Amino acid sequence: MKRFLFCCAALLAGTANADTRISGTSVSYKINTEALSDTNASMVFIDALEDPSGKTYVAFVCDLGEPFARIYSNASLGRTGDTPAVYARANGGSPRTLDGAVRDDLKTGKPTVLDMTRTSTSQLMRALIGSDRVTVRIERERMSALILTFRSAGFMKAWQAINNCD
């Protein structure tokens, strides 16, 4: 009986922290609070159109009141520490350069995460707010470029749901 109650409690706890999907979009969010500082640690996720598995997406993560963008990929982004050339283009406009560094995914241990700088996070957010889609090109060393498309429908609703990282 104890084992059954433990399993039920574990399932309920997992459900409480599940992502909330914005209906009809590729955007979801998760409301979280950082335990030590009691600050907003929520996240907004936008799935890449090129990967129907949902394993390639951009995440805007709140850290001490500041958003930081991270691109999670189903494919390798290079080697840990690489700083690939990254470009973003909103609605077919001029490409903008973004800066970031490749790191290992904490779950898989593979170099499939691109951590963006504060400035690049702001540029990417402005592109999403001002257009209906943003295309990102990551020039991976010794591999073909990775091109990802993110639709912005639902982004502002999710951003407001997480209280703008405040």
C-alpha cells in the first residue's frame, strides 16, 4: 500500500510541474521558482518546425529576473566550448548575428545546447515579438549548418504567463 501511495504522489508531483501548451501553437511554458532565492525561474519553449519530435527548441529561461535563451538540438552542435557563427532572420529580413557557446546537455551529456549571451537573447526576443517566424542558422564546425525555424504565435501569451521573468 505504501508503494502505491508513493507512486501516486510521484505522479501528481510530476503533473504539477508539467509544461503548459499554448493551444494551436508550438509554444509552451513552465512556471517555476528558484528555491534558494525565491526568484522566478520559469521558462518559455518554442519547438523548431524542423523536428516534430519536440527535442529541438529554443528556451527562454528566467535567471534572477533576467531571461537567457538556449537552443536545444536533437543533433550535435559541435564540441563543448565551441562558439559557432549563428544568424537569426525574422520574416525574411536581414540576418542578425547572435553569440553563444555550445555546452553539453545535462540530461544526455552531448554537446547539443547553445547558451546565448544576454545581448543575443534580447535580439532573439525582439525578433520573435516583431514577426511571425524567426529562422536561425548555426554554422557547425566540420558539419553542415543547422537551420531551425521558430513560429512566434503564442510567445507573448507564454511570456506574460511567466510574468516577464519578474
